[in-house]
Amino acid sequence: MSTPVDDPLDPLSRERSHLAGSRAALRAMREDVESLDISDVTANWVNAEVLARQIDDRIKALADLSDTPLFFGRLDYLHAPGAEQAEGAEGERFYIGRRHVHDAEGDPMVIDWRAPVSQPFYRASKKDPLDIGLRRRFGYTGGDLTAYEDEHLSDPAEATRTSKLLQQEIERPRVGPMRDIVATIQPEQDEIVRSGLGGTVCVQGGPGTGKTAVGLHRVAYLLYAHRERLARTGTLVIGPNKSFLHYIEQVLPALGELSVRQATVDDLVAHVEVRGADDSTAAVVKGDARMAEVLRRAVYAHVSMPTEPVVVVRGSRRWRVPAYELEEMVRELLDRDIRYGAAREALPQRIAHAVLVQMERSGEAPDDRVQDAVARNSAVKAAVKAIWPPVDPAKLVLRLLTDADFLAEHAAEILSEDEQKTILWAKPVRSVKSAKWSAADTVLIDEVHDLVSRTASLGHVVLDEAQDLSPMQYRAVGRRCTTGSATILGDLAQGTTPWATRSWDEALAHLGKSEGVIEELTAGFRVPTDVIAYASRLLPHIAPGLAPVASIRENPGFFEVREVSGTAEVVSACGELLRQEGSIGLIAADARIPALAEALTEAGLTYLAPGEETTRQTRLTLVPASLAKGLEYDYVLLDEPQAVVDGEPDERTGLRRLYVALTRAVSGLVVVHGAGLPVQLG
């Protein structure tokens, strides 16, 4: 925080001086933490370990990344916002950055972008300046401050213009993993980022609208605004595959957040090893929400009504709990609709309580220890095992998938006979370990686990590329945030599974978050105008009624459709693109990847697999179309669009896969083909 008087002769030097001072202050903050001695403040080794880990995390969070700007903007307030917002006073200036930095006296030199006083950097406009006289954006080369750009929001004489530095930052070549967008967050994005912890938000966004970045920055904001609560309950980011998670894994650490777990849906439900695969018809049935009721029936079918009394012997006395009384207990537990395992644990205590009542009536004075002893009595344990036996989730699902009669009994009037035949395994299986489980099977097992014992809930979950989840997968994710909230990110036009989401209202219902708010991002910041216009020709065929993305980039981008005669010309086109600055993605139908890999190797072109980090020496990635979702490259060479379409089980899914592949480019797209192009591209 400083006075708003610039040196009129050399304001850039003054800003560089503030950057140098801020870096020195951050270094001092880090050194202060590194010098902490905790030997006299910890009562035991457990506390010492916890505190040492917290200190280590704090040291990492205070790292000064040499090529990452410490601050990217400045706000000059016109007036003090008021006593209740004492941070801003008349004439005060705030530098906005990725983390808070203060000097030796505790005065702020850089304000965290998530702080309330920073919000006008993203929201202020000529129409609503939010008491900001000047907003300054900074340009950097590496970590060096090289330019600045001013907007005098309170000056009516200054015309509204597009920020050149903002455009340059959006269009900057991409090498390496995904980076944060903290310097370029737009007002509509900021509104979602700063939405409260208590509500679930679903963001529909086409390619390049920044929905993934918005979701990650919302996590960072919530951790800032509700740190203590989320430290207790936890946060989780769910992505479609490992390559995607690797691509985004540096965004939150760059913002100083190191505690957020990342996983795929398959990771969450990994109760058994996946060694098999379903055809699409079986996967659709297994992923249908109706399976939840089939599983619930199968679980509770294990409960049987008692026909014999329980006789408890204690010393010389025998205590008898009649069958009708046991039946009342069982029905009461069933009516309460609590978890199967919780009810099973409650039943012996109910029986023991009935015995204690009899003891008290006979003049004895039993206490809680006696009740616990009766609950552990062999006769009680035997009765509970017979009435409410334990359920092994994997064994139950295995029986459903291999026993036609058992499945028919519990799927009656839910699944048709054909649907039942579709999911039944053709060959018998000896055991859970020898079974060739599919990814859809593990979701069923997870559902049974939750029926038996409640799944632990997190404080906040971010689910990206959500449009590809089945209803049963949505339920699995929803179980992880039953008492928390969620951020759902996706694009209905990019759904590439046979069970792809048809509407976000339906998805929210499966998640158990029907009250969630649906937001739509339609401004494209990543994909060039010519590229998104070409890809949008597919929208009427894959997502009728969905609004196309409107690119706001001034640079129309490089776009070309080229006919080639073989892989040699595809490799040659890769060489051409490598003469440009930035990353290059060669995207092709999965079946064509081996031939292209061989051709690249023969030509001496080094390439990476999706998820491997690009460097300035190796900038080419060979991408199977099935793994392209969520990734982005400066230049994309798309090989044989018709092969991408033909590689999917149906044309609509194939066209959606093609739409994904076409929209991975940030600066330019070259489409190469020897066969004809899909007619939908015109």
C-alpha cells in the first residue's frame, strides 16, 4: 500500500523498484518461516510432525517463482471505502498479485487477488468504476517487468479500448503445463470464482471459455475465504484422466495452494482392480441410475424376519426376547432408512436393551457395561448374523452379474429382460479376485459400499469434463460432497460417451445437488475466431440449440485445410509448425497413432505423449483423439477428421470427438486429410 504519486519522469522504473522491493519482502517472509524453532512449543512428536509439515507447506507457498510475475496489476482508489472497509483510504494504491506480501512493518506491498479490495481489478468498468480512479496492468518478459498500461476509469473523456496487454497475455504461446489466468479473469468469470461456498455451481462453457481455469480459481478463492473450514473437510478436483490432471496440476500451487487433492472418478471407486471392459450397451445399462435401486433391493434382501426368540444366559438367569419383539426392532430399523451397516450395528444394542428392561423389572440394576456385555453375547451375535448378515459389496455385485435368477429377482420391473441379459457375464467367475471387473462395475461396487457404510463427505469438489459421466458416476461423485458443495464444469457439445449428459439439470439431480445454479460462459478467450467458426459447423449435429462460442480475440488465428497423400506429408506439416513459437499437438484417431509415431521417429522428430510436459526443446505432442479433451496447444495439426469420426461407435459421438479435437488450438489449426472430410463440415 502506498501513495498514488508517480514519478512523472520514469514511472516504469518506479514500478520495477516496487517489484524488487516486493521480492525482497517475500524473501524475508520466507526466511522468517525457515528460521522458526519449534523445539520448545510442541508437547509430543505427533504435534511436532504436524507443525513441521505445516511450516514446510508455508515455506513452499512463499516460493518466489522467477518467471512468474509477483504482481500483475495496480488499483488506485479515489476515496476510502468506509470505516467497515478500512483497507482502502483516499489516495491509497494497491498492487494485485498471486499472494499477499508485506514489509518488515507489516504493511502490504502486494495484495492477494482474492482479497475484497482486489475485486475491482476484475469487475470495475467505465459504467461502474467501483471507486477506482486508475487500473494499471503490467506486462512481463519472463519475470522482468517490461511494460504497463493504464485505464482511467473515472475519466469520461478517455475512450473505452481493448487492453493490449490483456490480449497479449491471453494469446501468449503455451509451453509446459496449464497456467493460471489470475491476471486475465473476466467479470463473468470472476462472478463464478467468488460465488459462495454454500452453493453448488454448474458451468456450461464451450471450448476456450476458461471453464477449467474458473473452477480451479474458485477452489483457490474458497480456500482463501474459508480456509479453516476447508482444512477440516477437504477439497478435491476430479478430472477425466491422468493426462488431464498432470496438465492442470501446477495451477493451484502457482497460486500458493498445495493441499488440494486431484483424482479421476476411477480413482475414487477403485475398490477392485479393473482388468476388463464392457461393450457400450452393457456400460450404458450399468451406468443407468436405475441400477441404484437394483443394488438397494439386493442389499436389503439379506435382511430376514426372525422366527425364533433370542435366549441370553447370564449366570443362573435366562432372559428371553420373543420373535415378535425382534421383528418390531428389525422393521423399525428398516423404516428409519439408515445405512445397512449402521442398522446392523444398532440391532445387538436394541436386543441388549430389551434384556436390560427385563432385568430392571426383576429388580436388578444393570448399567451400560452390562448392556455392552449382552450385546456381545454369543446368542445375540448369532441372531444378528442370521437376521442381518454382513454384506461384502464386491461379492454382492459379482452375484448380480453372474446369477441370472438373483438379478431377475431384484431387477424386476426396473430392467427389461434384454437389459438384464446385456449385463450378465457369459462365463462363471470363481472369486472377486479372479473377476475381470470393468470401470462401470467398480462404480456399482462403490454404490453398495455407500449403502452399507456412509461415504465420507468433503467440503468442496470440483468436477471437470462432467458431460462424460454416467448417472451412476454422478452419484459416486455426489456421495463425496453430500454435506459440502460442488463446482461442475463441462460442455454438452463435447460429450463423447454413449451415456453423455443430456442436460445439466439432470446431472445436478444425479449428484444430489438439484438446487445448483447453472451458469453459461460463451466468450471464447483461447480458440481463434476462424478455428471456432469452423468447428461450430458441427454444433447443429451434436448439440442443437447450444449457443456457439464467440471468440473475443483480435487475432483471427492461423487456419488451413490441406489435402495430403500420406503420412510423410503429415510429418512435413509438423516440421512446418515447429518453426513457429509454442507447443504443437498432432491429434489423430487412436487407430492411426502407431503409424504416425513410426513416421515421426523415422523423420527424427522427437515427440511426447499426452500429459508429458513440453519444453522449449521438445514441443510436439502426439495425441490420440480419445485423450485430447481438456488439453490445449498453440498449434494443432489434425489428421484425418473422418477417421476420428469413424473411430467411435456412432456418428454423433464421433462428431463430438471431432469437435473436441478441432478446438484444442490456441493460435492456429491445420487440418490434413487424404480421405474426404465429414459432410457436416461442409
